Amino acid sequence: MASIPPITDELHVVGVAGRAAGSSAALFAGTVLAGIGIAIGNVILPSIVKNRFEHATGLVTGTYVAALTAGAALAAGLTVPLERSIGWQAALAVWALPAVAAFAVLGTTLSGDRTPSPIQGQSGGVQGLLRDRLAWQVTLYMGLQSLVFYAGLAWLAAILRDDGYSPGTAGALLAVYALGGIPSAAVVPVLAERMRDQRVLAAVVCTAEGVALLGLLLATDAAVAWVTLLALGQGGAFSLALALMVLRAPNATVAADLSGMAQGFGYALAALGPFAIGALDDWSGSWDVALSALVAMTVPLLVVGVQAGRARTVGAG
């Protein structure tokens, strides 16, 4: 099972390179393969962190989330300029190179590794976690914070345009939303590891999101401040969600199971966010209703975040 991480990079490399083949079928198939690789990698990450970096879980998790965010922003910002200079197929294929580098580094690291795999399931596994209240609190926290993030990513620019901001300004603020959370994403897991429990951190990042969304609803003239605060809250919330998968698990095997449950159910819940917020706008004819719904969503997010932040481990009763 130690070969799983390289396989995720293989899928990513083949998928990203395949998207440049020049047909719609290749584009969709490549995207699916790359997405599968990314999804598997995200799920096994907490287990790897728990197994290999138990005394530096916060630093490793924060670095991962910061790199993930920065890499996505880099690809989004450079693909169009690359398309103009080398063509769209080559511009898509370029992004296979980071995956090749990751495959090479990870393969070299694991080639001589004799560490027992933390990924292999155990008796009970995810089925046992499905009966664990704390596991569901971690899962709901992951899902709700992701729901708020993806709803914002999908509709923030449209909300700002409707409030009178120019397309350029709305796009710039969307970039702030996507990138502005990097500092908190890097710092929050480090703080989480050093604290006895993470309830205060969960309360702080959830409150920041709620205040920012309320500000966008009531005082849109200060959108720069609200979007920045929202980004910081969201960056901290996401990295805390990943950190909780490590901190609430007693060992690497359970961390893998908890990560699979939290990200599987969590992202399924999060996928409803963009659709639901768009549907609310269509139904009401106003983004105010949709924003109000997002503000309201931060209440259960705060509740489950504080519950998941207690100093306990899953399976402890």
C-alpha cells in the first residue's frame, strides 16, 4: 500500500497530459483521471502526516495547504498567457510537469522505505466511524466550511458586480478571496498542534467568516476589507479541517479512515453550495437572500467546529 502515493501522481500526470490531446473526450477523460489522483492524494495526506510527521503535523499541514492554494492560483493566472504564447494544448500540458516532479520526489523517497503502510484498513474502519459522533462532527465541519468556500468561489464575482463593482475589480477581489487565505492556512495548523484543544481556533475562523459575509451583506462599500477577512477565515477553516483529521485520530490508520469519511461526505455536502446559492438568487431575485443564507450557515459551522475541536479522539466514547 505504500505505492498508493506514487499512483496518485501517475494518475495526475496522465490525466493532465491527456487533456492536451486535442479532443473533447480527452479533455474530460484527462480531467477525471487528474481529479481521481488529486482526490486520493488529499484523502491519504492526513494518514501520511500522522505516520511520518507526528511531531510536526501543524507545520506540514499548513505548508501543504499554502502550497495547494498558491499552486492553484499560479495555474489559473499563467495558463491564459501561456496559451497566447505556445497554444492551448501546450499550455495545458505544461501543468503535467509539477506532477512529474512530485512523482519523482515521492518515488525516490519511498523507494527504500520499509515503514509499514498506514493506509491499510483495520477491523471496523470507516464503518466504525459512521457510528462515532466526533467523526461526524469533523465530517460536518469539513463539509460546511467547504460549502461556504465553493459558494463564494462560484458567486462572489457576480455578487460584487451586482453591487456595482466593475468586472476588473470584481475579478481582483475574487483573486484576493482565492489567495488571501494563504497566511492563515499556514499558521492555523501550527497553532492547532500547540494547543490543548482547538475550540478557540474554530470559533475565531468561523466568526471571521460570519462577520465578513455579514459585512458583504450590509456594507458592500468596504468589500475589500470583507473579502480579505473572509479569505483569512476560510484559509484557516480549511487548514483546521485537515488538521483535525490528524489530531482527532489516535493513529495513522484511523487518520486515513477519518480523512476518507470527512472528505468523501464533506465534499458531497459542499457540492450543493454553489447550486443552492445560485438557486436562492434565482428564486428571490436578490443576492441578499443568498448572502443571508451563507451568514446563517456559519452558525452550524461554528457549532460543529467547536465540538470537533475538543481534545478527544474518535473511538474514545
